[in-house]
Amino acid sequence: MEQKGFTLWFTGLSGAGKTTLARLVETELSARGHKVEVLDGDVIRTNLSKGLGFSKEDRDTNIRRIGFVCNLLTRNDVVAIAAAISPYREVRDELRRDIGSFVEVYVSCPIEVLAERDVKGLYKKALAGEIKNFTGVDDPYESPLAAEVIVETDTETPEESAARIIAKLEKMSLVGSLPSRHSKADEEEVTRRLEAPGYV
């Protein structure tokens, strides 16, 4: 199938597994011959959005910058994978309208599980009031109302979640099936052997 660009947008709370899933999906799509770029929220903040804080205005600016790059990549037939908390629904919906070919993945995980997983102890500090404006604790996170895919990383393995995302992309005809590792001659030989005893 002809490969077209699209944006795969991972949204969810800090530590939910957005980057892990983005990298797994990137590996799979690259294996299928797609040109793929991952835009990770943490990396963008230290480069493209250096100097921005965590006010609503700054968060929106950061997400719009990521969206702008995704739009450019998508228009040039690259699969743009964004992994960013992107807490505000309005800005995500704005990007969906601007980009067009936009698939939203909500990476869902309860706060209690995130706090347990959190190696940096950020949730513990935020819950204790030591860190202010922490998304999901004392700053809002607006979950998607109509995400194309919802994965629940407290009950699914990363591989299971990634497989569900790939299956959805196939169903939407955005990616083709993985090419067969067998040659046409191999397939014909298997068919011939199965035909002999009457299996096919």
C-alpha cells in the first residue's frame, strides 16, 4: 500500500508509559518500511521549548510547537509520533483539526499506580504539596472524550498495548500488514505439501 503520513499522538499523565509505547510502535512501523519520527515531550522541552514554564499558556505553546512539527512531517509522508502529557483537550482538538490525519492514543493509568511506579518521587512530592502545578495532582488533566485508542498500562504489558495500537492503525488503513518473511516460492512449496495429503 502507498504510505501516507499521519500523526500518532500519545497523551496521558507523567509516567503512564507514553514514551515506552511510542518507541515500541516506532520500531514496528520502521520494520514495515515507514519513515517515522518520535517527538518526546521531555526532549522537546529541553530543545524546541527551552525557556517555557508550566503555566497553562506555556503548556499550550509547547504542545502547539510539537503539533506544528507533526503537521510538517505528516504533510511529507512521515509518521509523526508525539509523546507528551498534553493535558488540555482544547489544544489537542485544535491539533486534530489542523493536522487532519491524527490518531489520538490515551495512555490511561491510575494516579495510585503512577505514584508507586515513580522512580523520581515526583508524585509523592506533588501529593505532599512540595511541587506545585503538577498535572493530575493540583493541575488539571483533561482525558480525551473520543480517542481512537485507549490503552490501560496498569493492566496491559507495553507489548500488548503497542499491539492494540498497531491493530487499530491497520484497521484505519494507515499502515499495511507486516511483509511476509517467506518468498513466493516458499509459500507455493508449503501449499503443494499441504495439497498432497488433502489438507487444502
